[in-house]
Amino acid sequence: CNTKQLNAGDYSAYDAIYLGDFSCPEYPDNFCSNIESLAKAVDTIRQWGKKCFVRLYAVPSNDDMPWLQDFMQKVIMLPIDGIEVHNMGVLRMLREMGNKIPVHLGVFGNLYTHETARVLKDFGVERVYPNPELSLKEIIFIKEETPIDVLVPVHGKMPLVISETCFIVEHNPNSDGTCNYECAEEHWLHRTEGDWSLKDTGRMTLSGKDLCMIEHMQSLTEQGLRYFHVQNLGESANYLSSVGAVYRKEL
């Protein structure tokens, strides 16, 4: 997400790293809005011998387009392996800039069908993250029916909802409406009855429990899947390294 978190983590088990919290550009030192920090992070990851993907802000409004356009013009000059977008307008802007870097569709691109994947392929998208509501059978169908790479989530909390406004700021009775970066602390939404909880990061809500596909990894690879995603956003450095090591060993 930012320089502090990148430097604190052990990424030896991973082949590639997605940089940036795509839910909130105001998060301190966020790689998806701070080009100076992003450029340094890219250099660091290159020195590690890893691939590096940059995530762009997922839900920009019209007011965000000027700064986002300026940011993207600088991003496409960096030695990165891919740019993740969630928005068709942002995808079009990249094309108009003459971008030559591979483009990935993120989870909030809401990809449900292979026909949509075909359209995205025509727009230069090379990898897609299908909507988490899809079954494994549907994900494999998209891979087989479309000449496009498919990213499969295998571990971590699933992104469910994203908003242009911050839930924490809006619902904090002590807040004056300004951001004090309270999202740096953990926030949970709990149901009053039954075992039900969701994790909230301010502008994004994630599942309360982790997806865990470790026992299915052999089956996934046998079905031709090659790109696996571990969701680490908001997790500890120990979580990042230990989960990565378990999946690396299994693969």
C-alpha cells in the first residue's frame, strides 16, 4: 500500500507485487496517488527480481480525472509490468495516452462473462480478475473461451463493496468530516445476532473471513490456471510472509 508497509514485508515467496490501495488515494504515501513514492517502490521491487504491477484508483469521480490523468502519464513512464484498472473510462484514457504497458482489469471491474472479457481484450486488457461471485467453473470457462489471462483469488479477505466516500468518517460521531486516517486501525462491522462480520477500510468493505484455497491448488493448476492472487491489504507483515510461504511450498 505504501513505503512503510512495503519495507516491512517479506515478499520472497511471491512472483509479483501489486502496488497501491486502490480504494482511497488520500491514504498517506499511497502508491496509487504518490508518484515519487511509487517510483522508488518500483526500483526496490526490481532489485528484488520481482514483477511489479501498479493499481490505479478504482472509483474516480469527474473531479478526480485531472489529477488521475496526470498521475497516469507519469506511471506509464515507469519500468513496470502492468497497470490495473477498474474503470472503462480510465482504460480509454490509457489508450489515448498511447500506453504500451500491459493492462489488467481489477476486481471492481465487475467481469462476469467471457463476452465482456473479449471486449476488454480488444481494448488491450491482458489479464482479468473475475467478480468473486463467480464459481470456479465459470472462471475456467472465461479462461478457455477468451484469449486472456485470468487471475484467481486463492487466499485473503475478498473485496465486496467500494465507495467514493469514507464509511469511517461519515459514521464517526466524533469526526468533524475531515480525514484523520483512522482506517490505519482495524474496523469491523458485526451483526448483532449470529456469527457474521465484515472488515471495513473506510471506502472499501471486505469479507470478515479469509478465503483459503490451499487444498485446491493442485486441482487449479491441473485445470490450466496459472495466476493466483493473495489478498494482503491491511494485514500484518507476518501474515504476508507466512501465507506466501505456505502457497509457494504447495505450488
